[in-house]
Amino acid sequence: MTVKPVYLLSVRLRRELPENTYLRYLGPVRYLMEGNKLEFDQPVTFLVGENGTGKSTLLEAIAVACGFNPEGGTRNFSFSTRATHSVLGEYLTPARKRYPRDGFFLRAESFYNVATNIDEMDEVPGASPRLIDSYGGVSLHKQSHGESFLALVQNRFGGEGLYLLDEPEAALSPSRLLTLLAEMNLLVKADSQFIVSTHSPILMAYPNARIYELSGEGIRTVAYKETEHYQLTRHFLENPDRMLRYLLED
């Protein structure tokens, strides 16, 4: 069977960033400023790293460069509650081999706004069919945060898509993270590509995924078991008492 190429092959900076932007101080942005491009050679790519390293900023910029609403949703969403996104997306050039049939940008922090926008559009007189039917038929506001996340993935994600997920673990229990992994795998088999910003060592375990570690030094590829997330979680679970004594002693 012929393996189809991913939809998004890479991103790079197409021109210099403004001199007065904070973006220049982010290691991953400096990496791109040095002429490097960020390549996506696997169906699943993870962006990992410590808080403040620029994971969400970079993923948001990739989403904007690919035509998604910076607050999340499909390419057809255009709502805006507060313009807090960076200008980085306007400076990125995406390289594509082909175009996806489907796509979605999921942001944990603004998913509430996406759910509200869906309800508002369905309240327009004469609107048919209901948009919420594509998300499982039940208002995302009438479900828990985690339930609404999975309803989105299980109902709205239709395959042959480019799906950008920003910290999806924020709303999910460990068992639901395993469910998400299984759903991602079904979608990959249905010719989909994922780029995911995450802190979850459960999600990072997806087989053969490309893992990029973002830091003040830039961007580098790491193996799953080399990530700090895996190592720290493993050490804690192997001996929680010892680590707690170290952390909590006076």
C-alpha cells in the first residue's frame, strides 16, 4: 500500500520579524530566524517543552498560517472575543504536498468560545442543518469539559484532515487520554495528520511520532523516553514517597 505524504510538510519564516517584538526572545522563533524550517515528516508530531518556551505560540502561528481562526475552530470560524494572538503566523510560510479535506484547531483555553459560537450560529432563524449535529447533537456547553473535547474528536473530526491540538490533556483524565490516543490512531489510519502541543507523557507515547522539544536554545528532536516529561513522571511513580520527602521537607 502506498503511504500518502502528510498535508503540512514544513513551516519557515518568509521575512524578518519586527525589531520590537517579544517573539525574538523565544528560542523556537530564533531557531526559525536562523534559516531553519520545522519539518513534519510523520502523521503525528508533538511540540513539548517547559512552560513559557513558546509551544502554544508556535502552534497558534502554524494554525494561522494554515488558514485557521487564531481562537480555534475550523477554517470557517471567524469569531473573535479578544485579539491576543501573536503576529508570528503572518510571517510563516507553510509548505504543503496536498490539501486536507477536513481540519480543526483546538485550543483548550478558548474552546469555551468555540462552543458558544456554535450555539450562537445555530440560534440564527432558518439556519439548517444545525451545526451542533456535526459535534454529536448535544451543546458542548451541556457537557463536561472532557466530554465536549471527546465529542469534538469523535464526531467532528472526519478523517483526511489536518488537526492542530493545543494541550488537549487539560480537560482529560488519564483514561480519557487513552481514548484520545485510540481516536487519533483511527484518524491517522483515515489519512489524517496531527500536530499537538502537550505536556502529557501518555499522548507522547504515540508510536513513531516526531517529538520536538522546544527550549530557550531552540528546537531539537528527542526520543520519547528522553523527554523530561517521561523521565520525571517515571521517577515519581517509581518512588513517590522519596520524591515527596525531597519536595516537602522543611
